[in-house]
Amino acid sequence: MIIIHAMKTLPRLVEPALAERLRVMPAVVMTGARQTGKSTLAAQRVPGTRRYASLDDLDVLDAARRDPEALLGGSGAVTLDEVQREPGLLAAVKRAIDRDRKPGRFLLTGSANLLLMRQVSESLAGRASYLTLWPMTRREQLGLGRAGQWEELLAARDEEWLDLLAADEAKPEDWQALARRGGFPTPGLQLKDARERAIWFDGYVRTYLERDLQAQASIGALPDFRRLMRAACLRVGQLVNQTELGRDVSLPQATVHRWLNLLETSYLLVRLPAYATNRTKRLIKAPKLYWGDTGVALHLAEQDAPGGAHLENLLLNDLLAWRDARLERAEIGYWRTASGEEVDLVIEAGDKLLPIEVKASVRPRLADAARLRSFRKEYGRKARAGLLLHTGTTLEWLAPDVLAAPWWRVV
């Protein structure tokens, strides 16, 4: 069992990006689900001297509402935690920046995507840089402060991939155990067994429903909302069908739409878009449904045995953390044809595409590479070699253009 102070010293993937943005922009807004470690990162791992105040403190919240100028006053750097609790504070931050655009003046954290919250009318456009802190990746939990080998794979030539992954010192890990504990620091690092984690997850969900959710929107029917959450957790990796979801939980489609948006704003739900060359088609095609943390998803679904979709979800979570910590934008999606051929994950970085197929199988076969090869045939020279990630130990080229690799050598 890892003791608490050890957890607090673990480096996070976004630290270099956060430091770089604080050197350039007057404000940096770091958002993510509650309990991902934003407060620890902002208070303990950001270099330099900063005044710290959290709007979870009722006195600070009252000051933010009554006299925001006083709360923001002074020439020193300020960290304001959980700013989504008083969206009007951002207008005062804007005025302060317009008076003094010194880089790094404000570090703001929030447990909701401020750009998606209807109550937030001030985006700090041109004054702030935005970062997302996702739950801890596997390699962050190991103390490495990074995500998987996505950057290295993109930088290397396809034929170098096998040697690159073989040289990595990663050790095998039980993916199902990782899926159960998820990436939140407390259950991921401190809690020693399933019972303790169940107690933590139950408290987390209750806090979200009874407090955080009510701060974003007034939801009177909390049992209905929780039922929708459970139904969504039972559909990990499936196409989002709001009408079907509504029918299963006896809710109108419009209500399902609004509540899924709230879950996404809170970073609990992830809707993975479809990849298509035509960007308009990406918006039209149905997304696939995943969760920001597999531990929460399994708890809500009352499932003890993770399935292949949860392995996909783990890989997606790692990719999202990697994507949102890099300066050069990358897109993550899935690929599906009208005839039903599908590739689980596609990385679009620059002018190249990296297709990834995920198999909860210890013995990858040539037939498992068929969809990756179809994708490469469709996109030609734009497509990199395919990656088939599995739960075994085999690291080999299944075909000249498809590398089979253990998931833990990459993530």
C-alpha cells in the first residue's frame, strides 16, 4: 500500500505543459473531474510562490461573490481552486488581466469544462490557455509522470516499432485489476482492496449527484439520473443511441441528451467521435460511449469482471491524457464503415493516421489484423502501420503492416 505523502510527490503528465503555459499566458485554466489531483498539482507541484484559495472554502466562495476584486487583489501570482462554483469570478479575472497581462498571474482549476457550462459567459479568450487533467495514467501511477509510448511511435518509422517496444522496460500487469481501480489517485494508489475502493466510489458518486451536479444544473430526479448513469456504464464501447437509452430508463430523449451533456461537462462521460476524411461527416456520425474512469464505470454498472470494452476504455483514457498534454493537436476517434468494418481507435496527428485494434485475447491471430488492413487500404499512404494491442506477451509482425504488441508495452 502506497502511503499518502508518496502519492503527493508523484509527477503528472501535464506538468511540463502547465509550466510552459504559465510562462506565456496571464491565466491558465486546468479542468478535469473532481479528485483527479488538480488541487494537489496546483498547490504542491507548481514551482514558485503563489497565493492559494479554494472556492470549496465557504468564506472564499462568499468573497468571490461579494468582492471578487479583493480576492484577486495584489501583484503576486494567485491559484484559485474549483472556480466553477462561482462562474462570475471569471469576469473579475478578465478585468484584472486587462490591467496587467503579466504571464502566470492566475492558475484556475475547475471540476467541470468551463467552456461547456451554460452559466459561464466569460471564456477569457486571448487571455487564458486551457489544460485538462485526466485520471492518472498507468505510467503516472508507476511514478513515471507520462502516458504511453504514443509520441515515440509517431516519431519512429513503422519498421522501428518492434525494437522500440521491445526495448521498453515496462512490466506485465493485470489489465482487469487496473480497470477496477481506475485512475483516480485515492483508489488507484492508496486503497488496498476492492471493498475499500467500493466505499470510495460510492462516496464519489453520491458527492457528484448531490453536490457537484446541482451546482451545474438543478436535477430533481436524482434516482432517474443515477439510473441513466448505470445504463450508460453498461454500454461502454457502444454507439450512443439516446432514444434507446431513454426507452431503457423511461426518460424522454431530450432529457437523456441534456443529462449526457452534463456528464460530459463533468468529465465523467466521454463520447468518442467517428473518424472520416470529411470533417462534417464526423459530426453527423454517432459517437461511441466511454467513461473518464473505468473504476467508476464498473462500480456504477455493478460489474466485477471487466470486458474487452473496458480494455478499450483504458487505452482511450491513456490517449486522452497524452493528447491533452501535448502542444501539437492530435485527434482521437474510431472508424466504422457502412458494411460494419470497424477499427477501435484512430490517432490523427499531422497528416498521418495510426489505427489501433484492441483485443482482450492472449493469442493474436492473423485474422485479427483484417480490419486494420482494411483501414490501411482505404487511406493508403496516409495510414501508418496498424497496432494490434492484446493481453498476451507476443510482440511480432502479424503481417507486413500490422504489429501485434502486449498492451502494457505501449500504455
